[in-house]
Amino acid sequence: MIKFLDLQAQYQSIKPEIDRAIERVIEKSAFIGGEYVSSFEKAFAEFCDVKHCVGVGNGTDALEIALEALNLPPNSEVIVPANSFVASSEAVTRQGHRVVFADCCPDTYVISIEDVKKRISSRTKAIIAVHLYGHPCDMDSLLELAETHDLYIVEDCAQAHGAEYKGKRVGSIGHIGAFSFYPGKNLGAYGDGGGVTTNNEDLSKKCRMIANHGRISKYDHEFEGRNSRLDGLQASILLAKLQFLPDWTERRIAVANYYLDALGEIDAIKLPVRESWVKQVYHLFVIRTDNRDKLATYLDNNNIKTGVHYPKALPKLEAYRYVNQYDEDLFANRSDSTLLSLPIGEHLGDEDLNRVVNSVRKFFDFSSV
């Protein structure tokens, strides 16, 4: 079977490093806070080329804490791409603000700048730039809008660890960034975990206090916060895995390039586009086809696992009926039934890729490569 994701294979490939990472935390009982959390925060900040990283409980908390730290006026409007995981929009409403959905680009799937321009109002205070599937957004255009309209740009980097926009690492470009370290991410823990990145020292301090009951010292609570801390075990595991991330990323890019080359002549498939000004890290490799469900079934019958990200665009969800912004003309709303994610990751060997590609080609009546 060709798995969509193979965390067991990844673990076996770096087992000594992971086992030692876990052992050293247990040996020192450094379960909450401590040197391994601090070491990972420092290392990940350096990796992102940013001054500050605050470890938190998960990626959704990272988004919520980032928004809370910005201290937006109550009931502000925050623009969110219509094609994303629900955490991107959920974080907005759970902070007492209003989601405004913007369309995504049909080639790269990231937020459409032209549609964002149409959504900005006097109540708009922030834009969440989701670097979806590992492809960075057009950050220059977003920052220009932010300057013009006095907005904050929050980078949702949950799928984009190590991705770059014009040579800059995501999470270092906007006002604040949010990462998820969910196990299936390009850099994943062995449980939940998240991080907030920023170059702003005041925002960094505010995020750290929000995540730790509104305090810096043990019982000096300056305001009511929450409990959202990256624990020592996860931090130590992430620190061990971080050294392998560049090589894993290069393999993902190689897999994506193989797909792009081998499937490019099939007119019934729309392949993703990689803009020249980005380094895309391919958390997912998403194609579009009107035969999505039949193709997925065919591949599954041939022991090739695929995924759908996401089966419903956010404006279609019951949770957002109150927003009253469902628009059939939005590309995100029209395309969600055609999206299919092919297997991608460092676990795939060349023979695996040949099987995937030849199975797809056979389904569409093309000869093998």
C-alpha cells in the first residue's frame, strides 16, 4: 500500500534521535516549560529568520492568541480565505470578531488579492494570509493593502514550515505568524503543538502572557489569559526533527516536480501552479478533476491512498450560515468538489511515484511513463 502519510516510516528513519529526545525530557522531568521548550523556540525562530517564537498548545491556539495579542476592536471584520481549514476562520469568531470570506486563486489556491480588495470595509482590521498547501501568499500585495487601510496581516503558516516568499521565510513577513505542529504537518510533533512567531517584542511578550494565564512570573497575573503551552516532550521531539526538515522538504519538492512533469499532458487534470517568487514546500499536492470521486476510488482500489482538502469551502459550512456570504460565483465554492490530494512526502520512493503516476495515467487512458 502507498500511504498518503507514513509517520511510522519517518519515526523508524530517525528512531535514535527521537528516542533520545524523549528520554532526556523524562530524565530531567522537564515536562512543562524548561530548557527543551526554550531551545526549540530559539531554534525555530532562527529557522524562520524571526526574532521571537512562543510555543503554544496547538495551531488553532496560535491563531487565536495571535489575534488576541493584536487587541483588535470588538466585532472587527477579519478577512479569511474561503478555502482553508476551519481553524483559520474559527479563531476569528472565537475572539469575538466577524469573518469575511475572500476567494482563492484558481492556480495556487491561496487568497485572491483582487477579491480581498472588494471585501475591505471600514470595519476591516486584519487579513489572515493562509499559506495553503505550502504555497506562500502574495505578501507584498497584502502588506501594501495593510499599509493603505491600516490593517494587520496574520500569517497562517500551519502548512508551510520553511516556505519562502521572495527569499523570506513565512512567519517572518507579516505582523505575526501562527504555526501548527500537528503530527501530520511538515514539521510535526507526537501530539498537539503550535507556535507564534513575530519580530515585535511587545507582541511576543503579550502572546507568551496570554498563553500562560496572563503572567510572566508564577503568581503575578496581569490579566486573565489561558493555559496553552507547548510541553517539553513535544518541544524536544520537534527540536530533534527540525534538523531533518530541510532534507524532507527537498524530497517533497522532488515528488511534486515528478508529478508536474508526468501528469502535465492530461487535460482532464488541473495541476497546481508554483509562482516563480516562492519556495513552495508542498504540504499537500492538490489536483483538480471533474472525476475526483471516481479517480479516488480507482486509486484506493489499487492501494494508493489519497485525501480531500477540503470537501466543503468554508462559506458552505453550517457553522457559517450566519455570515450569509455563500456565493456560487466564488471559485472556492465551485471547485471544492473537484479537489484531490495525491500522496506526497519523504516516505515515497521512486517506485511508489511510478505507481501513483501510472495509475493516474491509466485511469485517464494514458500510457505509462
